[in-house]
Amino acid sequence: MKGNNQAKPKEKIPEAPKPVTKTEKPVEKPEVKVIDTTRQAVPFNTGNIPGPKMARAVMPAVPGKMLAKAKRPLLIVGSEIDEEDVLARVVTLGKAGIQIASVGDSYKYLADKGLDAHYVNMHALASYLCDPEWLGLDGKGGYDLVVFFGITYYYASQAISALKNFSNIKVISIDKYYHPNADMSFGNLKQDVFIQALDEVIAQLPK
């Protein structure tokens, strides 16, 4: 008999088990709701069509950044700031160092808030603002930016129209109504969107 010279088959070494990797579910981030203040940019009063040049509808960050950069901004507010949530935003803007012109009966809401707020008649104020030599409510110089909100629509509309035609001051409306005579304006907004828009304006101001 021949010797058994056949090589023995090599034993298979069992493979080490592969580590089980758990597939982590992606963390769902809460949806950030972005408000759009450029919609419904049509005159709140349908007959208020001033001509071919009408206000550019803007998002809240635009007036916020312009307020932050302005050297002498003026905020003009009226009797529609009587609601608690609106008044709170006016106070916040005032505490950010923005001078306030209170027209109508709005001064009674601001008098005890420790703000740089001045009572003035709206028609008189519009006339003063059109005078390039006027030194402002505090005698320290004119204004390079005027911002309106919280004023009866037709009342503000006439004042903004005067500034559009007889001054070089940049005019912005951050009211819940679209003002075509301003340089920039929000569109017509619902109340909750209006409050959110004011908050976004405030968020752009220096802390």
C-alpha cells in the first residue's frame, strides 16, 4: 500500500462577527416658521394710488438693519399702540435708544416709561420734517430715517405723502397696513404676523 501522503484540508477559522452598527435616526429640528411681510402689498385703502412710484414691500430685517445703522432715526407712533402687545414693542424700540414722536393720544401710554418720547401734532410734525433746517424735537439736529406705525391709516398716509414729495428723508412703514407713499413698507398683515414682524425688526437692533 502506498502511504497516505495527501495533505489534510486546512480547517476554516471562523470569521469574527461584524459589529452591529445602529442606524441613528436623524434628529428632527423644529420647523422655523418664516413670516413674509411682502405679501398683500396693495394700498389698504383701495383708492390710495399715488402714482407709478410706490413703496417697496420688505421683510422685517430690512427696516431693522436700517434703524440700527441710522444716525438720527425717529419713530412716529399714534393711538393704535394702545394694545398691550403693540405697546410693549414700542417701549422696547424706545429703550434701544430710538427717539419717539407721539402723535394723537399715544403720549399717555409712554409718558411714564422713561423713554425719549415727545408729544407733537402729526400735521405740524410733517411740516417740520420737510424743513431741512429743523433741528428736531430735541434741538440736536434733523433726522435721516423716519419710521411709522400704530397710526390711523388715513392720518399717517397724508403725513407720509408730504414727506415723499417735500423732503429727502427716508421713510419706512412697519405698520400692519401697506403705505404706498413710503419708501418701504410691510404689506397688509394680520395682527399675529404684525407682532412677529415687529419682533424681527427689534432683533436687528444693537443689544
